[in-house]
Amino acid sequence: MKLSKAFTLMESGPVVLVTTHDGQKDNIMTISWTMVMDFTPVFAITTGEWNHSFAALRKNRECVIAIPTVDMLDKVVGIGTCSGADTDKFAKFKLTPVQGKFVTSPLIKECLANIECKVIDIVKKHNIVVLEVVAAYIEPLARRSARFTLLATERSLSTGARSTGGR
Ligand SMILES: Cc1cc2nc3c(=O)[nH]c(=O)nc-3n(C[C@H](O)[C@H](O)[C@H](O)COP(=O)(O)O)c2cc1C
């Protein structure tokens, strides 16, 4: 297998939308490289200066991770193939910004879940942006499936199926 394709063996997490606000405008980008780093909860995304969103992430040190529904697929790809530098993506993709509680970056009303985050570190060498979650919201139907996943995880943890590193 080509080394350049090795990441496809690892990358099976959800494709998410990340919103930012640069002080003047809202923006959205698509991110597939995400990572849960702790139960606390701390997450990470991989992005960098080549994206318009990065300047807002670096300046305001906050964002919202929004979990799209499957039927938003075309919008998700569209959002990830144009730039907020010359496009109002909320208008273009007919999405509704909703004011969050702790960050100025908007939640996306049409998404299944929204996570307000503060940037707590940027690891420049690897283009990793480390995020601390300050609030999370989930739609009632999605909550049921998330609860199911949580129960399955708790069960495997309690039976010792997975090491928690002492946590
Ligand atoms: C399916 C998909 C996944 C993507 N994943 C990432 C990612 O993990 N990291 C990243 O920096 N860009 C990723 N992109 C590219 C950005 O979303 C894209 O460069 C976008 O235009 C950035 O928007 P902005 O310039 O308005 O910030 C992805 C695009 C698509 C379509």
C-alpha cells in the first residue's frame, strides 16, 4: 500500500464542520482530521494557515464543532471546497447560524450536535489545534444513539475490554 494512503486505514471518524468568527464575519470549514485527546474533554483538529478559518482560530482562540447529518453531505463537501475569504458559506449553503453561550463562533441549527470550544494550544510543527470543550448540545433523536454508544463504551470499560490509562 502507498504510504500516502496509509491514513485511510485510520481515518474513520465523523466529518465535521468547524465554525469561526473573525470579529466581522462567520465562516465554516469542513474537517475530517479530528481526535479525542482526553475525557476532560479535550479534542484536536488538524488545520493550518492554508485555510481562511485558521486566522480566526488563531486570533480569537475559539470555534464550534458542528456534527452534520448524512443528508448534508453535498453541503459538507461544498463547504470544504470553497473559501470564506470570498464566500459567505452560511448564505451559500443555506445554513442558520445560532448564537452560542461561551464563544462568538456560531452553532449551526441544521446540525445534529454542536460543541463550543476554546483553543488551548496550537502545535505549529504538526498543524494541530488543541481544543477544550466548554459546552455541547445534541438533538433529542441523536441523543438516543449517543447514549447507546456511551453505554456500550461504559460496558467495555467496566469489563476491562479497554485500558483507560488509570483514569
Ligand atoms: C471531506 C473534507 C474533509 C476535509 N478535512 C480537512 C481537515 O481535516 N483539515 C483541513 O485543514 N482541511 C480539511 N478540508 C479542507 C477545508 O475544509 C477547505 O480547505 C476549506 O475550503 C477551508 O475553508 P476556509 O478557507 O473558508 O477556512 C476538508 C475538506 C473536505 C471536503
